[in-house]
Amino acid sequence: MAAVTWNRARCLCPSLLQVFRLPVAKLHLGRPTMRASQQDFENAMNQVKLLKKDPGNEVKLRLYALYKQATDGPCNMPKPGVFDFVNKAKWDAWSALGSLPKETARQNYVDLVSSLSSSSETSSQGKHGADEKAQDSKGILVTSEDGITKITFNRPTKKNAITFQMYQDIMLALKNASTDNTVMAVFTGTGDYYSSGNDLTNFTSATGGMEEAANKGAVVLREFVNSFIDFPKPLVAVVNGPAVGISVTLLGLFDAVYASDKATFHTPFSQLGQSPEACSSYTFPKIMGPAKAAEVLLFGKKLTAREAWAQGLVTEVFPESTLETEVWTRLKTYAKLPPNAMRISKELIRKNEKEKLYAVNAEECTTLQARWLSEECINAIMSFVSRKPKL
């Protein structure tokens, strides 16, 4: 899957969330010189297993590094190869601790686990904790009402990041909506974000290494984008908040885009050593003009909702407080228009461009497949996953 967000930088390597198993081997015993005793350290390791909320990749890297420093001392292992993403990230985190004494590392480990445990307990007691967990259990919600198929990115605690399963679900939803009795399809997001782009776990299912992951990503991306090109009914986006990566590039294939005045639009391709996707290398210059498109696609300029409207990417901007009421009232009115007339009109508008869009999509996917395997892209990814955690 194309990577156009900072989240996507992480999706090109096996997920740290799944492959980091904090070791529980016997510790090197010794007389403690800090407040944290050997028993404190062992208790902390057990507490990590009981955390209800995943602390995230950065904290897991920190925990791993502190554990190794506390038990083995400074890093003296050979540096893993550039394609060994996970072990490279772990090595970098451990090596960054330098000559930190074992006792200090043990104390820091205990303190960090203690803070995580407190945070987890507070979160689990929160009023909306159960609701958020339930929302994240289903990545997208698909409903049909008033002639509208509504497809909602539904992972608010993950900023509506898109997983491979969500890609499959969205393709199925579009396929069903293309033949049912609804009049149009509308995309929006739950919570503060529209979508932050790809989820970091997207490539974890590939078992044959980076090359297989790149091959799989290119195939899925091409099929996914083609499902938007092929959709025969009006396709509308209600962008309720920040949009990043593929959630932005796809907008060039929509028939109307309505945005909250709090929405932003960001495609940081070059920062990740990558290239455009979702036909944006064609649609964005056509919509915005070459110079403005270059600013967005090459230099990663983040657009405000008003800037996106001025450049033609957004149809209309609404105050955040009235977006839901105004837009959905309008869409329900549109859904009462003769459906066949709208389908025929859309076909006429897109008819002469379909073959061009297929070709652009195929070329972008092939280019991205090569970029994912390039040293420049890999270095950009490693720079992100190995960045110093903020603790």
C-alpha cells in the first residue's frame, strides 16, 4: 500500500507492536545500588504483560533498550542490515543508551513501567474507554439511509488510520453500493480526524520479506484505487478533520468534497522517499495547476481547508459547528434527484478519462513498488521508526 503519511512510514516494516516480545530470561543478579531492587525489576516486567493499553512503538523500543542495558550492559551487538527493520530499530534504541549504568537503566525501566501502569488504569476508568474500544473493533461503518451509502472511517483512537482489512471492506462496500438502490456513496470520519492514512501494521502479513511486502502493497493499492475509478454513482467526501496520505490523494477521484474549516490536507511523499498515488500525479495538476500541485506533492505543503478550496480540491468549506447539519441536509436533497440521470451524467464526465486513470494508477503503483525497495526510502523509514522517543 502506498505510503504517504508519517504513519505510513512505519507500515513498510513488520509492526513493532506485533514482533517486540520483551524478554523474560533470567536477569544478572547483583547487589542493587539504586532504589529499584531486583524484585522491583522483575515485578515491572510482569506489569508490562498486564498493561491494558498498548503503549505504542516508541515506548516499546525504550522498554526493550532499558531492559537490555539493565541486564547485558551497553550494546555490543553487530549492527543489523538495513533491510532488517525490526532488529535495526531495536539495535538503534539500545545503542542510543551509550554507557548508561545497569543500575540506572533498571531504575529507569521500573519508573517507565510504573508511569505506564498508572496511565493504563486511568484510561480504563475513563468514561469513554469502552466506547472507543468498540469503535476501533470495526474499522469502517457502512450504513444506508435516505438513498445514501455512508462509509465511515471508524478508528478514532487511531486517528482513523486505514488497515489492510479496511481496504478490503471499503472495496466491498463500494462494490455493493454500485448495484444497490442507493443513489450515492459518502465518505466521512468518526472523531477529530477524517483519516491519518495507512496504519503501521499494513505490511506485517507479508512473510517473504520486503520484496513480498512491496509486491502485495502494489497489487492491493491498484485494486483499491480502481474501485474508486469504477464507482458509477456520485462519490462524495465529508472531510470532518485532518486528512493525510491516501485519504487526500483519493479526493481527486471524488465528485464533490465538503470540508470542515478545521480540516487540513497533507501528502508528505518526499519526506518518506516516496511518490504520488491514487492518480494524484494526474488529477492534482489538472485540478490545481502544475505549480500548486507540485507544492503539495513534491514539497509536502499542508493545505488548510480554505487553501484546498481555493485550489479546487474542495467543493465547499463549512464551519465545524454546522458541517454535519448543513452538509447532510444538502446531500439528502441531492439523493432525491433522478438517480439514472446522475449516473449517466457522471459516465459522460468521466468516460474519456477512465483509460487514462487506469494507466496512471498502474504506473504509480509500479513506481511505488520500486521506491519501497530503494535505499532512500528505507533510510527515510528507519529515520522515523528510530527517532528518539519522547518520555
